[in-house]
Amino acid sequence: MSNPTAIRTLGLAVMVIITMAGLVAATQLPLIGALMLSVAAIPAFVIILAWGGLWFLLYSALTLTLTSLIATPSTALMLVPLILMPAAFLYGSVKIGLAPLGAMCLALLSATLFSTGMWAMTNGISSESQELLPVREQFAQQIAVIEKQFDQLQEKGQESQEAIETARENLREVFDYTLLLIPATFLFVWHTLTLGIFYAGALKLAPRFGYQISTMPPFTAWRFNWNLIWLYVAGWMLYYVVGSNESLPMHELARTTGANCLAISSIFYYVAGLSLVFFMFEKYKIGSFARVGLSCLALVFTHAVVWFGIIDVWADFRTPKPALFQSSDDSDDEF
């Protein structure tokens, strides 16, 4: 008879090696490697889901130790908010009995709060912090390239001065707003990708370890808890009311917090609105050509899709409405 502990120990070692390979790829190929790291970190969620917290702690300790030796201690520390804690949050959400979509949302918000808090403690939350200067410079370089193109248009006289100045102003507003979304919304997007990969990987791998995980509902049925609207309302108030009043104390913090609350809740409602659009495709038997065209429009008119998702919280378009009048066959004829 084989020793289960020995088998798990060997499996643990293999999973740590897989994660380390993903980390090496991430350092060599930043764009593609980031995706590979998420895939290579699937063992983090599978281990805690199938084998429990003790084996997850062993996996975490080995991974962090090897990362410190191969790379740097700061790189090892980075794995805590980016991989290990999201896996733990998703495990906790599944274990308390939440439905798959609810578990994913709770884990996503928890991981974003944790990683943003850890970022704030180590780097500072302001977009002016030294750690964020390279990011700011990258954005500034792109803005400079576009503004040179505006200068060329002005010299050639191909566009009116008012139109060019309006475009400049809009560009600067987008630049300033994007900086406010660092790090929280950027981390939220990262965790969305990572947790989605974790869940998809667990669906395939967890049964091999003796654990079953529920599948996600069809995309056309995706809806979020109505309390999410308060995140949107709080973001709007903080950004447009408190943050715009420079006489109020901590208005910059309010503006930054509001921008991120607005962006994160808008992403949720955009997904909900897109889910509703696809539900309408199925309900009304929309053809393939029309689906492609409407989907492209949804990518352009994002605010309309967001409001579509918000309105659905109360309108509930997907629930069949009762008939206003009964048919004559179902009621007695009184005359």
C-alpha cells in the first residue's frame, strides 16, 4: 500500500516547481509571463482546496523560500498578495458555501483590498510615490507622443485650433484619471484574471485530488448582489462631490478612492450588462451577424452597457413577468 503522505509530499514538490517555472517566465517575459504565472499558480488553489490549510502553508513556505533564493526577498513578498492570498480568499469563499459567482466576487474584492493595503504599506498609495514614478513616466511618454501629433496637425492646419485643444484637454483628463486607478483598479483586473484561471484550473484538476467544485452558471445568467450599487454610489459621491471640493480635508484621498470605487463597480456592472445583452440575444433569437455588430457596439458604448446592468438590478429583465390578464379558458364566464 502506498503512503498517502509520501505521495502528497512528492506532488507538493512538483507543484512548487511548476509555480517557480511560471515565476521565472514572468521575469523573462513580462507580458506573456504574467499570464503564465497565473496558470503556474493554479496549484496554490488546488492544494488548499483538496488537501487543506496545512499543505497550503507548506506549499507557501517552500515557494517563498525558493523565490527568495532564486530571485529576491521582495519578489517573494510580492507573491503573497498576487497569488497566495487570492487562493486563500477563494478557498474561504467556496468553503462558506457561496455559489460559484458569489464566491468569485467575494474573493476578488477581498484580494483587491488586501493587495492594495499591502501596496499602501510598502510603496504608498499616492500616484506621486517614488515606486510609481516609472509607471507615471511611461504614461507621460505616451502622452508626449500624442501631443506631438497634435502639434503636427496644428502646423498643417488640418484641424481647427478649438478641436485640437479640446482633444488635448480630454487626453490630459484621461491621463490624470488613469493615474488615480493605480494600484487598486489595476490590481483588481489582475486578480480577476488570476482568480478566473484558478477556478477554471480547479474544475479540471480538483477531481483528481478527490474534490469536486461547482461550475459557474451560464454567462447569460450572471447577476451580482444588489448591494454592489452602494460601491458605485460611494464612488460617485467621493469622486464628484468630496474629491472635487479642494477646500475639504483629504479631498485627494477621497478623489482617488472614489475613482477606484467607480471603476471597479463599473467593471462589475459592465459584465452584468453584457450578460444581459447576451441573454437578449438568446431570448429573441438574434442572428450571428447582428450579434457580432451589437457586441462591437457594446465595446464602444461602455457607459450604456454599465447602466443597462445597473437598471437590471431593479427591472429584472430576465425574470418572466406574470400575465396582466388571464385567458378566458382559465376563468369563469360571468355573463
